[in-house]
Amino acid sequence: MKRVTLKAVVDKDLCVGCRICEKVCPVYAISVVDRKATVQDDKKCRGCANCADRCPRYAIKMVERDDPFDVGVDVSKVDYSKIRALCEKAHVNPEQVLCYCVGVRAEEAAAALLMGATTPEEVSSMTGMRTGCTIECIQPLLRLVEAAGNELHPNPNGWQWYGVTTTAWDFPQEVKEKYNSRGFYFDEDRELLDRIVKQGAEKEGD
């Protein structure tokens, strides 16, 4: 759950329409129209300040909202067995915190996807995920989006993400054979991670 208390406000006199703001917004709430940055609907803004922090002209400021609101997903509204199945497919534990800035757990992101979200931006809008540093949580989020059956289509105008990185579940056999004798334990690491992902499932089944 995130309390959104700020919103982006553009000084049109200072804005030069460079588009950096729209490239870094994790929910695409801001865009350049007629060479000026514009927040078409400030309810879409999640108050992360990415646009203001990166504006080279200091044309964007974060101001207090008159109408703060909460964003978050109620996981109790989704069949938890489906949440767990989706998380296991993405190799994350449902209770694992994916977004440390906001405190979003994997179960919340999975619930958002099961409730209809299909893109990282939609999950971010629903949960608040990626509206802090926007860095640490992107890879597990991409894995969840793919595990839910959605294709990843990077926005050609955005700087948000560039594809899923290799994980312990993806190493080719030839790579493992080449480096196993050098102190790497690929299979053992994967077995440990699998146990962590499934931790708690047995208790739920009791």
C-alpha cells in the first residue's frame, strides 16, 4: 500500500519539451504535448518524483496534493492458490518483498496481474511498485508479467526496462559444466532458491 501525497506540476515557461520526463515515468502519467510536458490526469501520477529529479530545466516540481489517496491491491480478493502458482512460475515467494521503497510483496503484484493488469506500468499503477527508486524491483516484476502469459513489449520511447536478465533457472548446461569446477554451484543454488520460493506452501496445505 502506498499513500500518494504528491503530484507533478509543470512550469510551461521553463519546459523545453525534451521528453526526459515521459521516458522515466513508471506509469506514463506525463507526456509531451505541443512541445510542453503535460500531466493529462494527475490521478495517474504516483508521486515518485522521477520526472522532477531528472528534468534538466527544473521545470517540474512535486507539490502536496489536496486529495491524497492510497494505491494497493487487496490480495484477499484473489484465489491465493492462483497467486502462489503464479509466483512459483516466476520463481518468487508470494511473501517476498519485491519493491523495498514501497514495500510491495510478490503476492500483491501477482494479484494485480490476476485482476487484469498486463504490463509493468499497469502493475505499478495498481500497487505503487517501481514508484520509488524504480530499479531494484523491475526484474522480478518482468518475470511475473511473463509468467502471467503476457508478452513484454518495451516502449520505444521509454527508458524503463530492457528485458529479463538471466537467472539461476536459465543457465545453459554448457555454462554450468564449464564453471562448476571453478567454485560455482549452479544446481545447488537453484535447489536452494526453489525451496525458498515454495516455503510456506506446505503450511498452507495443512
